[in-house]
Amino acid sequence: MTEEQYILAIDGGTQSTKVAIFDLRGAEICSHTVKLRPIVLYGDNRAEHPDDDLWDSLKDACHKVFEKFKGDRTKIIGVGLGSIRCCRALMNEDGNLVSPVQSWMDMRLSRPYEHEDDAVRWVTTTTGYLTHRLTGATKDTRSNYVGPWPIDPVALEWYDDKETFDSYTTPREMLFDLVDPATIVGEITAAASEATGIPQGVPVASTANDKAVEGLGAGLVNDGTALVSLGTYITSMMVGEENRFDTNAYFANPGATPGEFLYESNGIRRGMATVTWIKDLLGKDIVEAAEGAGMSPEAYLNKLAAEEVSPGCDGLYTVLHWLSHPTRLHERGMMIGFNGTHKGEHMFRSVLEGIAMTMKNNTQAMCDERGIKLEKIIVSGGGSNGELFMQIFADVYGVPAYRNEVNGSASVGAAICAALALGIYPDREQAVEHMVRKRDVFTPIPENVALYKGINETVYCNLASQMEPLLKRSHEIFQGR
């Protein structure tokens, strides 16, 4: 191992594609993030990434990161490829998309693929699609098949039993071969090199579903630590070695290294998109005020909410059902408790507190079912840049809240998978020890802990259930129109 060698990590999300270059000690040398175009929502609850946005954004992010990179590009020894889970890509014989990638928010993802279009040759995940784009290989990580795929959840192989396999209506010849995470799946082709700027011949390593990759990159170990992942889908996670199918408060995903499982609590759909929504709702006045202060609108709102709004927002609460669950279509987001003193900064802070209290309840339910005491949390994702949000998490959870130097830990996890695949580190423990770098910690403030505990346990946790009968009736009215 030499200090001059680098790993390029790809972190594809719902709202953006990030490409980062790391040294072999986990230090981020440079990175670039390209925002994705908005998801196209239409018809019967369909949601798609427009055109070929995942590949186009990856090409753009690669070129932009190489403009920043001052090192020797030939010293890049591997690529770790991570991307969004629970999506579906339909490809033709040449590897191009037949139709836009179906987002995890698309109702078609709730059922197996049914072959109806002769132009479709391959059915795969986002990691499978991008693997083929980069290497030409028809291989994909077995750890990104979450949902209605014909995969044995124990063996993580396509079902051997023909009757069981056929019940999923997806022809076997249309599926990629499965490999373990942290496995070399191929090398950058000449065409991919020209498109991205990554040197031809560089090995590409598989990862896992994006949440498992994020857990690995955050340095999660089975010691009472939970990771709160702030993305378009917000969830909390823990790791272990047992594949569980009998749980209520959490479910088990394949992990980012062989034999590892990621335990994931219930979450918030369109979670951090709600923060973007409230910023946009407050309009150009906030944008102009932020520009005048030399700050981003998000930073400006954080400053206002920290300096001018007390914990609890004077009784203004936000229930984060901005995107209903497919089986609970009556759900709606709510803000309740307004009075004449509330302003935009109260609404902004209320969204942050609503996210934190919702996830506290979800995380605690997971810990209770596992019989584990929560000792600390790690918060990852762009939202963890806000010191106000980090302090709210510490106060609501009542335990220390940590963040890492690279708060978008999925990129670190992708780099770790590549390092393991290349044999740079012999195992997960040593890779995490050398490549995950802690940044700082937020300590709970006792009086805030007591306030949030009272709010959460006596008011907040009851709001959704109290409103549910009325929301069901409202849904029936509008369905009948």
C-alpha cells in the first residue's frame, strides 16, 4: 500500500450523484456532486428518473471531480460503485435503457417485473445497470436485491425451485449473475473511460444496497450504535450477523460485506425532501435574505431557527407523511399547533424536530425488539452539516450524536468495498479502523432532553393515530370524485 494510490467512489442517490476520490486511509481528496433532475411523477403512482439521468449525472460528476483532482489519475487503483436501492432498470441488448429507471417511489416496484416489451433484454437494479455501463459485465451485487425479485432471502441466490422462481414472472435469462459485495465485477471499458475520464482497465468493485453501504462507511459496529441516515428516505440502522424474518419494528437487509446484515427501522418517505419543500415554500424572501447575509438559504434558516426559536417551537408540530406508504394511501403530512407568533423559521425547525422525534421512536422500537440499549448515534447525509439539526438529534435521542469527516458515508462505504475487493485490508474491521474518520460529537443538553421527552411521549407520538380516522374519510371523499 502506497500513499499515492487512490480509490474512486460512486454514491448514487435519489436526488444527486456524488463521485469522490479517496486515498487508502479514507481521506477524501476531492469530490463533486451533481444534482439529479426531479423525479417524474405521473399516472397511477408512477415515479421515474427522467431520460438517462443516473448515467448522465455520473459522467458529469466524474469529469467535474477530475477537474478538481491534482493527483496522478493513473494512480487510481479501483472504483467502488454504489447506487440507489429498490429501483428497476430495463435495458436492451446493447445495454441502453428501454425506458427511464423506475424509482423506489414507483408503485410498479411493489410487484415483480412482468415481461411485456420485446425490446427489454435485461432487468436489473441501478447498480447492475451502472456496472454494465462501466464494465460491460452482466453481474450485480446480491446485496442490492431488496423487494419483489426471485431471490432466496437466506442464500441470496436466484431461487433454484422452478415453481417458486416462476411465481415472480421475471425470466431467468433476463437477470444478471449475482456476486458478493466487495467483489471485482469487471474493468472500465474504453467506451466508459471516454465517457467518464476514469482510466481504462481500472477494476470496478461491487457494493450493496445504498443503506448497507452507508452503514459500512459510517463505521457501524454491533455495540449499541445506531446510524440515522438523512436522505430522501430517512431511516435508522444497526448491524449484526443474524438474518431475521420474524421482526416487527425493523427488517434485515443484506450487508455490505459477506455474512453481515443491516437492521433497518421504519423510516420517513421523502424525508429530507420535506426540508427542501419548506425552504421552497418560504420563497424568494428567504433566498434574498440569505444572499444578503452571504449564506445559503439552508444555512440562513438554520441560523434563524437556532437563534430565534426555542426547542419545541412553541407547540408547532410536524408529522412527516409527505409521501404515503403504498398500503396506507390516506396518510398526509401535517403541521398542527399554529398561532399568531409562528413564522417561517418556526416551520423550518418544526420539520427538523418532527424528523428527529419520528426517528427516535422508530430507533427505540428497533432497539427494544433487539433487546439492546442505545448508546450513541451517528448521523449521516447532507442534513448532518447543520449544527442545529445535530443538537436536536442529541437532545431528542438523549445520547451523544456523532458525525464523521465525510458525512455522506455511502461514498466512504463504496471506497471500503473497493479496498476490500482489492485486498488492501484483510477484513471489515481493519478497513473501518483505517478509513472511517470521526469529526465531532454533540452532547445532549439535559433540559432539552426532558422537554423533548415530554413532548414526544405525551403529544407527538399520538398525533398520527388521532388524525387517522379523519384522514381516511378525507381520502375516501377525494377517491370518490
